[in-house]
Amino acid sequence: MRGLHFTTGGRYPVLRSLAILCLLCAALAAVLAIVAAVWVVVQLGDRTLGQRLLLAVSVLCGGFLAVIAILALAEIVELFIDMATSLRTIARRQSGTSGPAGLPDESSAETAILRGR
């Protein structure tokens, strides 16, 4: 029963799901920033072209910062998962018990997306 966590995708499935949702939200934020910038340029006809372009660049910069912040949150979640895996492996080695070694690569959100978990 102990090996079940490793064969089904690792421990902490909720944290991994949260990291995956963060990655998806970052992609959505990038797309929405581009759509908002295009909308600002096209729909704000009461302003000059220079003002609209400045607003579009501002929207793109804000979207870029939002994407970076969301990706940083996903990396922090993955950092905690990796820390737990490493600490569990270290504790297992120091106690002298044997068991399935945790694979840090298995717990990353990118690997989970690619493997469909």
C-alpha cells in the first residue's frame, strides 16, 4: 500500500493540481492581456493613436507581470512538493529503512500535464 502513491503519480495530488491550475491561469492571463491590448487599440476611438498605444503597452506590461507572478506561485508550490520528497528520502536513508525512492521529476506540474495525470 505504501508504493501506491508513487505508482499513481506521487504524493500531494491537491498541491500538484494547484500548480497545474496556476500554469493554466498563467496561460489564460497571457491570452487575456493580448486580447485586452488589441481591444484598447481598436475600441477606444475617442483617444489619439499614441494614447491608445501607450494604454496597450501598459496592459501588456501588467499582463506580463501577472503571468510572472502566477508562474512564481506555481514554482513555489512545486518547491514545497520537492522539499517534502527530498526530506522524506533523507529521513528514509538516515533511518535505514528501504522503500520506493521519491522521484522529484514525478511531482512537477509540467510532468503531470505531459503525462496526463
